[in-house]
Amino acid sequence: PAGPPPPGSGAPYAFSFEFFPARTEAGERALWQAIRRAEPLSPAFVSVTYGAGGSSKARTVEVARRIAAETTLRPVAHLTAVGHSVAELRGIVGRYADAGVRDVLVLRGDPPGNPRGEWTPHPQGLRHAYELVELVRSLGNFTIGVAAFPERHPRSPDWDSDIRHFVAKCRAGADYAITQMFFDVEDYLRLRDRVTAAGCDIPLIPEIMPATGIRQAARFAELSGAVFPAGLARRLEAAGDDRDASYRIGVEHATAMGRRLLAEGAPGLHHITLNRSGAAFDVHHGVLGAGEETLVPPPARAARAVPGPP
Ligand code: FAD
């Protein structure tokens, strides 16, 4: 999925959208409205998250299945090792295959209830994401994505071990990575330099989330461990309860980040939608409006960033 946009989209950059499986009927309607709005834009792929602690297993399979069966979109199904034995993980991967899903974003996951709590693997399960990459690799011809952390994984004691463990996922067979959200482009560029220096050249797709409100932004930054820039926080605070102003500030910041990332040779942008068809789409259109000359990556990077589809 890290390849260029599918023929006919006309977009000068590879972009993708992330959705989560809804828990309620109203949530389900919003999800499908957002998916239907994404479809005519022809993203390279759309991803469906896997609920914390494996709580959304059946819903992730079902949403990915429907995307594969009922839309022209290419679904990427997330999968985590949390709470599953190896036998169960094999079963879920089999259900993805049966559902026509050939792209899996492989993650270790976090402890249910408390992402910062102690990580305990299932007694018959897996401990690290690279082991799940190996498992999925052994089960069929899947395209495999993994997670990368521009501000390093919150549990990594130092950069050396973080990069070493990331490279283990590449060696185990990852085709590309999607980053954790971040708010400073320099963090992405430094991560890319570190990964490249460690001999790994899989595409690192930056994840973009517009911070359209101070409370929401602070909560996401806390959950992801991302540092929220003081300047952006001040602008959002100054906007106070003015939702339109907050929205504009968040979209503007994310759009500027997207443009700069592509100008720096990022292989695409992965937009978190939160199942809404607003901010993420506005950022995408804002990035498109930047004009081709700023968006087309330098040839050397572009050549490296295009692995073929499975
Ligand atoms: P790992 O690569 O296993 O790394 C986790 C930690 O263990 C790191 O500190 C790493 O350095 C360390 N480590 C790795 N290997 C070793 C080793 N051999 N020895 C010692 N230490 C090691 N979570 C969900 O529940 N559902 C989702 O759908 C979901 N989607 C995500 C999408 C993206 C793009 C990202 C970036 C994250 C997503 N997450 C999701 C969150 C993710 O599950 C957590 O961030 C989790 O804590 C780390 O997962 P990982 O795959 O990076 O794990």
C-alpha cells in the first residue's frame, strides 16, 4: 500500500485514511458516510484499526470485509497480539484472507484498560511485533505494515534499542511502516535518518492528525506520547471556545506539515479521520492545493518508496 495512488486518482501524492470500527449504530452510520466520502478520492488504501485489547476483533474483520466487498477501496486491517494465543492469531489472519484482505498492519498492541500499564503477553501468545510479522508472513502473501515512532516508543529506554527493534520488524518481513502521530516534521526526518543509517529502507508513511481543539489534542498527545508543540497549544488556547477558529488552526498546521513532509520526500500521508468526514479531508485537499512542484518527491526517494503491490 505504500505505492503510488491507483491509476485514475489524478492525485500527485499517495494518501490514505484511517478509520476505526464503530460501537454504536450512529457510529456505524458516520463511519460508512466517511468511507463513502473517501472512495471517490481514490486513496492508495484505507486502514481499519483493531480495538485496544483485541476488543473489536469481529468488527475490524467485518468493516475490512465490507470495504473489500462493497467498495473500490483497498482495506488494510490492523492486528495486535494483545490477549490472543498464536492459534487465535492464525485464525484471525485466516478470516482476513477469507474476507479478501491482503494487507495487514501488524502491531503488538498495549495492555487493555491502561496503555501505560505493564505489558503481559498471552501465555500461548507473542511478546513483540516482529514475531507477529513473522507469523503473518508465514501464513500467506500479505503486504505487511508495522508501526514506527518519530518520538520513539514511550517504553523504549533509548534510541539505539528502539531502532534495533524497529529494524527487527523490517528483517522479519515488513514492507512499510506507518508512524505514530507527531506534530513536528523534524521528528519524522530524524527517525528516517536513524532508520536509514541502521540499514533499513522500507517506506515510512507519516501519520497526520489535525489538532482541531486543545482538549482533544492534549488527550491524543497523552495517549500517543507525542509532544504537543507549545506554539500550537497557545494558538488553540487563544481560540478558546471558538470551534471554527480551532478547526482552522488545526487544519492549517496539519496541512503545512503534510506539504513539508512530501517536499522532504515522504512516500505519502496517512490521515487519521476519527470516522469524521471533515478535518482529515480538508487537510488532504489543502495538501493537494499546494501544487505539484512542492508535492512530487525527489526522484531518488520516489524510486525507493514504491514497492509493488502483492
Ligand atoms: P513493538 O515493535 O513490539 O515495540 C514495543 C516496544 O517493545 C518498543 O519499546 C520496542 O523497542 C520494544 N521491543 C520490541 N522488540 C523487542 C525485543 N526483542 N526485546 C526487547 N524490547 C523489544 N494499537 C491497537 O491496539 N490497535 C491499533 O489498531 C493500533 N494501530 C496503530 C497504528 C499505528 C500507525 C501506530 C503507530 C500504533 C498503533 N497502535 C495500535 C498502538 C501500538 O499497538 C502501540 O504503540 C504498542 O505499544 C507498540 O506496538 P509495536 O507494534 O510498535 O510494538
